[in-house]
Amino acid sequence: MQITKRNVNLTVDDSLMRVYVATPKAPGIYPGIVFYSDIYQLGGPIIRLANYLAGYGYVVAAPEIFHRTEPIGVVIEPDDLGRMRGNDNARRTAVPEYDADTLAVIEFLKAESSVAADKIGAMGFCIGGHLAFRAAFEKEIKATVCCYPTGIPSGKLGKGVADTIKRVSEIEGEILIVFGSQDPHTPESDRQTVIQTLEQTGVTHQIFLYEAEHTFMRDDGYRYDSVATTSAWSEIIPFFNRVFGNKGVGSRE
């Protein structure tokens, strides 16, 4: 399905936050997805992933996660210097600030005329996978997809230690997590901690493990794996569709 694209600005804690919004072109009422980037923000690979999801009948809203520490519109290069810059931005952003951004995007989606306010989900990659996991603590979030989420067991996310692993029981919706077996940032011990905690707290979840490296869904790097990416999407889209009862065309009223 064709989509439209636009940028909106939200103000959070007196900071201007750019949000990229991809919406199905056909008139209708669609589920909304809070969509989190990795540490490189909204570059081409992340925008293409957001657009791909929108094409299946979702209003996708992707915020710039480092709007407090970077100028509007900055895309960080995915190289050694960019990795240092992105990680420094992450360390300088407090966990409650990330949470405030999540609430702002949720409220934005609920107010959109093309969004079903009772059908809100979240999705993210790397640090964004951790942010999506935290978004699942909010009662509005019915379905969450976390792609190779980092730092959940350790609490490594921003300034201070995130209490994410201690709050898993707050998740009321369903969650799907994608891991790469060759990903040093989500080692087996971390994966098992997350899985066991989800099981112990009774959260409805699905786990998919691919023989792939970290960031294997970014199509601009040497770790990109098209087969694993296609396979992951073949689980993600049906998951969202099932939870939201979405047939990919919206409900016309």
C-alpha cells in the first residue's frame, strides 16, 4: 500500500522533538506504532524500515531519540566516530526523559484522526529495542516488537541505571523479540535473562533467534542479512496484524 510521509514537531521538557510520520495513503483508521531508531537516529535505513511497516497499514511515528543533545534533523554516521557520538548522546539522556518522549508520541498518535486510539504499539532497534520494551509498560501499548534490544538486564540505556528488568510485570500487552545469535551486544546470558523474566511474570511473548549479527536489519552495513530480515518481518507483520485485527487496508467509516 502507498504511504504519505511528513515531519511533525512535539515539545517535550522544553525541547523540540522531530517525529517522522509515515501513514497509509488510503483513507482509513489504522493502528499506530511508536517507532524507535538505533543510536544513529533517523537515517535512510531506519526510515526505510518505518516506511515498510507503514505500507502494511500502520501509522508509524519515529521520534529523534537524541533531540535534547543533537540539533533537529541530525543523522549520525554509522562508523566508529558515529558510534562514539551516539553512545555519548545515550549516556547524557536520562531514563525518565526517554520515557517522557514515549508518552508524548503515544499522545500524538491517539490524537491523530487516522489512528485507532485503542490500537497503539511500539517497535525499535538496538537502543530503540530497549526503548520499545519500556514503552510496553504504558497501558496504551498493546503489542511491542524489540529487535536486538540492548541493555535490558544490565539497565544500560541512558544516564543512570534503567529499572527495565525489574518492571517487566507491568507489561499488559504482547511482546515479540528478535535476536541475533552472533550479536555480542545481546549475549546468550542476556537473552536468557530476558526470556526467563518474561516467563516468570506471565507476559505473553514470542522470541525469534536468527543466525545473524547485531543490526542485521540495517541495509547499509556489512552486517545486513536480507534473509534474516525478511524472515523477521514475516513474523513481525502477522504479529501486529493479529493483535490489532489489522488486515492492512484500514477500516473505512
